[in-house]
Amino acid sequence: MATSSPRTKTLLIDNYDSFTWNVYQYLSEMGADVVVYRNDQVSLEECIALNPRNVVISPGPGRPADAAISNDVIRHFAGKIPVLGVCLGEQCMFEIWGGTVTYAGEIVHGKTTPVLHDGKGLYEGVEQGIECTRYHSLAGDAKTLPAELVLTSWIEGGMVMGIRHREYVVEGVQYHPESIASEGGRKIFANFLKWEGGTWGDLKIRDDLVKWPSPVRAAGKLRPGDGIALSEVSKMNSTGASGTASNEKKTILETIHDQRLRDVRHAATQPGQSHFHLQRSIALGLAPPNIDFAARVLASAQPVAVMGEIKRASPSKGDIDICAHAATQALQYAHGGTAVISVLTEPTWFKGSLEDMRQVRAALDTVPNRPAVLRKDFIVDRYQVLEARLYGADTLLLIVAILTDAQIADLLTYSRALGMEPMVEVANEAEMRRAIDLGSKVIGVNNRDLHTFAMDMNRTSNLSSMVPQGVILVALSGITGRKDVETYVKGGAKAVLVGEALMRSPDKGAFIGNLLGVSQTADKHNAAPAGPLIKMCGITSVEDAISATEAGANILGLIFAKSARNVTAERAREIAAGLQKHLGVTVEESRKRPLVLPIPTAGSRTPTFLSKSELLTAMDGRKAPLLVGVFSNHSAAEIHSAVETVGLDLIQFHGDEPADSAFLLPRPVIKAIHVFPADTAASVLAKVRDPTYVGLGGVLLDSAATGVVQQGGSGAVFDWGVAAKVEGAGVPLWLAGGLAVGNVGDAVKQVRPAVVDVCSGVEVDGKKGVKDVTKMKSFVKAVREASTC
């Protein structure tokens, strides 16, 4: 019988990270016979055939899902031979056994942090409090640590820095022990190389498998195997010897530039993603139609155009809005009046993606005279220009500070050939001269120094005199309000780009209006009414819609559910169009500021509903009431179609729809809760606070009738004491159920709801679906009088 060949090789899987070379160096120096395979250029069968004595999974960009063969390698060899994962490799292990890898709460690139550990396994003989070098924005969520794993190392605050399998000889570290700035690194790798066996129960420790390298320097405080003390780093050059040629730390810009070069090389090697594949996709017309970026800016520069930026994070500020949904944000910007939407597509420091830009471009298809889309990134190669066009960009950013003149000229020419006029970014006089000499037509002056990230708000003004006539000047970074805009406009800027301040603003439309100098108080639908807003439901004709609006209704309900008051989508469109025509409102004006709910934070279990003030904000600048579509167990596709056809502002669930299906719909959803006689405030609150209600826009309490399939419209009243207690618990209620002229005043006084909802109570007697003008006016009067008491 044939015997297997002896295990002598160390298998190192390279996840396309420069630190792989450091890992290789440490392992080789200690006597390991290392075989390196890139994660997409080897099969599992080839790895098995190598018959390695141990396996190391390297660091790399992205998430565990991006690590290709690494995950299969870990699964196969776990329990057979020792396996070590570094950074991404450790994250793969965390997810393989069922944990969750998520945002670490901060972006760290080259940061050193003291680490504590359990003194076992990799950390045997390693001092406590060693400095570890961290390059990551993701980490295993300690709350989801799988039962099969134990926490081996951590930093202050409890963030996971190391894990170990309870049975298998499998360990991972989140940080980079192979970095020159990490302490104890060689000792950690030496401990790993000594191991022989697949489980802790049969583990053998073989000191003979490790060959310690000679000290980096013959003299000094460095201890072989313990890494390099941080106090020594600034005194050493790239060879480890002291001298004047110190290994200077790269600036943030240089670091990002280097990473993007690696990213491009990696992207272009993926199957179906080469230069030729991207070119062919464009040649086949797969890129969405583009518009003239420069012309769009000039058309909006009356006197200034606003460029709104979508970025979740930045190196200088860390996380800004990690839960931002790019397409939703883009629609808010577009309806607010931006001429350009800048999308950060850099994934590591700004947490953006090309998919963000693709979704933004797709969402803008519904916007008349849409904004131009700018790819904001660190463009270093023609490949990224092709990506930009294919994913929907109308323009892209070229940063003079990271490009040679030859590169800028080439990228300008190549971009223009694809129909894109780039915006060229400068930060000083020398860069401005280069941009002008190279024929740039749109120049952005960054008030932030990308080498140091220091801000100088006078930079645009100081350089504006250099800009020739016919060249569009744009002010970038640090703009927080109208005063900044006015300063740059006086200096000749035709546009301003606003990022962080707009991302953090709770009301994007109002913020953009302020930048443009547009009053947000003029031409409101109504002055803020005392007491609740008024919804009149069951509108079935243009005449009733007009009468309800003139009576003072803030919201009109169109019922798509089976009902005597049912309207088709086409009929609802006619009602909406007729009302808009009567009020002199265009379709664009009617959809000027769509209601948008914020994306819940990860793990959120507490619903946050639209307040009355948020509803009023959506009505600013509108003459027409908000339109609500009432649905009962309709499909998401049917609701989507009605929203598009009619131009609905809100959606109401009036059947048994699961609350969490609201996430699949384009407008905020109000969920009806039908209150039975046996219900109490506690039982209703339990429903309202159900975690599945996260993502809803609000809740409506209505009377329930026993034995009825289709609830609502019965004219029955439920116990308002229940509603009062729910409202008193901080829930902005929509109150329905038998409200009429004679009782709504008492309901308002007792419950103090955000919205009152009337249907049959303002109808002509005996005629369902036909409104009584006198009753509607009396109902509004009763609500307002009760609200002032």
C-alpha cells in the first residue's frame, strides 16, 4: 500500500494583500518551506495534493466572501493540520463557524493599539499589552462569537483581536503580527510553526521545526522572536539598520493611492472583469445614457450649482452615516435641487462601492432633468474610467496630487472619448497651473489638504484668480451653509460640493434649499396647524378631492383594497391629476420632496415612526395634500405599480401584511392595528413595539369587527383610553375608527394623536364613497377647536 508523502510544506493563501510578503518573510526566516497561491488561482484539489503540514490564510481587502478559495481551504484542513488566519483570514474563520463580521466602528490603517490575550496557543510566552498594528474597518462581532470558538485576544472596549477553535488547531488574529510596528509578531509565528496535529487533543510541540533568525541588529534592545519595539521604528530604515535614511511614514493620500493601485490590479484579474470585458460591455450599449456634466452645472449655476455627495465615512471623520442607502439619499438630493450627485466608490476608507453608484444612476431615471452623476474616487488607471462609464457615471474626479502630467492628459482624453468631462481636483498654485496647462475644463479646488487632511476654507478664494475664462470653478470640502457658498460665488465659483454637512443633515431638501438661497417657508401647503393633521379617506372622485383639500385636509386616502370606496390605479391617477390641475401644481412639483425613512441601524429593535413635524416638512412648498394608498394584502409589485402610477406619498397596510415587508416598498408604510374590545393598552403597545415594526412609518389604530374578513370603514368606535395610553407612551398615532363631526373633538382632547383619519363620518348619508362638503368643513373646524382648548 502506498504511503503519503511527508508533510513539509507551509501552504500560504494570498488574498491579494501586500502584507502577504511580510507573512512569507517571517515564515521563511523561521525555516518554513512556504508555497504561495493566490486565492483565485488554485483549486482545493491542488491544495490537498500539496499535502501541507500547516496552512496560513493571509490578510486581504474586502469581506470573507471575497476571500475565494480561502474559506474552502479552512473548512477542509480544520481538524487535520494547524491553520492560522491573519486579518481577513481570521474573519473567514469567524464567519465559517457562524459568527458575524461587521463594521468595527472605526477605520484604522496603520494604527497601533495595546492588545490583551489569554496567554495560550499563539500567545504562549508573549507579553501582555503588546502593541499590535491594525489595518481594518471590519471585525468579528463579539456578541455573535460562535460556540465552537473562544476569544483569545482583545483590545480595550472588547473588540475581537483573536480567536481559537475549541477542538481544532485553528487560530486567527485580526491584526497584523507580521507588521514591523507590531510587538511579539515573530514569537506568535514561531508558536504556530511548532505545532503538529489537527486537534488540541493530539497536538505535538516540536521546537525543531523552528529556526530563529539572527537579530535584526547585532547590538541594541531588539529581542529575537519578539518583533520590533515601537520605540525603535523611527530610528530604522527599510533594512532594519539605524541611519539618516529613515523609513518615512506615508501620508493618507499616498496610502490610499497605493491601495487603489492594488485594487485595480485585483479587479482586472477577476473572471469577466478585464479591460476587454468592460470595453465590450460598453460597446454593446450596456452603460446607461449619460448627460453633459459641464452643461448641467452651468444650467444650474443661477448663480450656483450644488453638488451633493454620498459618503458613509472618511479618513478624517471616521463613520459619518454608515447606514446610508445611496439611492434613497440620491433621490432626496435630486428632489432638493442638486445639479450633480457625487458618489464615493472607494471601499476601504470611504466605505463606498460601484454598486452604490449603479443604484444611484438607476434611481435617477425617474427624475426629470436628472442631476449628473460624479464618480468620486482615487482614479489611477483607465480601467476605473471604464468602470465609471459602465456603472452610470457622467463624470469622474481626477486628483492632480496623485497623477503625473502624462497620466492626467491620458485620463482626460480617454474620459472624453467615453463622453465624460472629468472634474480635475487641485489644492495649490502648482497643481492649478498643471490642471490649466493640461486643458482642464472643470477644476475643483479642495479646501482640504489630502496629505494631512487639514482644512483651509480660503484656499478656493485664493486660487480663483488663476482660473481662465470658460473654465468652471468648483469649491470642494468644508462647506456647511449659505455663508460659505456666498463667499465662493463672489470668487467666481459656479458650483460647490457638499459632503459631510449634507450627509448629517436630517432634512436634505431644506439644507440644499438653504445653500441655494431658496426660502423654505414660502408657498407652504398650510401654516402648521394646531393639533393633529387631518386625513380624509375613501376619496373616489376629483370633486371630492378638491372639496376635501379646500376644507382643510392635509392627507387624502385612496382605497385600493376591496371596498365600496375602492378605486383602481388608473382612477386614482385621474383623481391625483385632476386635483393637481385644479391647484396649478405640476407632477414634478407634486413629487418634489418624497417622504423617506432613514435606514435602521444594524441590530435596531425599536421602531421609530414619522412625527407630525416630519409629515409637515414633507408638505413644505406643496399646495396639494399628501396622498396615501390604502392596501390590504396586496403584493409588493401591485403596490409599487400604484405608487408609480398615482404618485403616492405614503402607503397604508390595512390587512394582515407582515410589518417587515415595508422594507420592500418605496414609500413609508403606515400599519393599521385593529383594536378589538378585549384589547388593552399593553396588548396594543406590544404589537407597536414588535421588532418587526422597525422600518414602518407609523401605526394607525382602527376599530375591529368580529367575524369580518375586511376590516375598516365600519363606523364603529373603539376605546380611546387605549389609544391615549399608546400615544402617551411616545407613539405618534394615526387615530381612526368611527370618527365624525360629533365626536372628533372629544377624541382629539383625550388622545392627542398626530393624525385623525375620517372616512364614513364625512360622507353623504347612505352614499358610501361620496363626501359631504358641509360635514368635511365641520369636521376640520371641530378638530381645530378641540386642539386650541
